[in-house]
Amino acid sequence: MAKSVEEFKKEREKLNEIVLSGDNIDIKRFFGIDTAVCRDGALDAGTKELLGLVASVVLRCDDCVTYHTI
């Protein structure tokens, strides 16, 4: 069953809290890298987001498509 955007956002927030509550340095570093990669650089942030969406469509990951579409 398809989730609404709000349901998706709430579930993602809840799961992120669970993951980050483990106080794992590797997970925190991964989240930091993910944030840094999305900043403007050689490519602007919007282009990077579109590339993430394209990769998600190719991989047929519905949750990833939803994430990048939001």
C-alpha cells in the first residue's frame, strides 16, 4: 500500500532517530558525508538531487524515489 508523503516523512524521521540514537560514529560520519555531498560544488544541489532521483528510478527503489521527489 502506498504511503502518503506525510506518513513517509514521519516514518523516516522516526527511523533516523532510532539509527542515530545508537551513537555509532560510523553512522554519524555517513550522515555527515551525505549532507556534505548534497551541497553546491562542481554541480549545484538541484542537479545532484536529480541524479539521485535518476539512480533511484533505475534501481526501482520506491522509497528512494519518494525521498528524492520530496
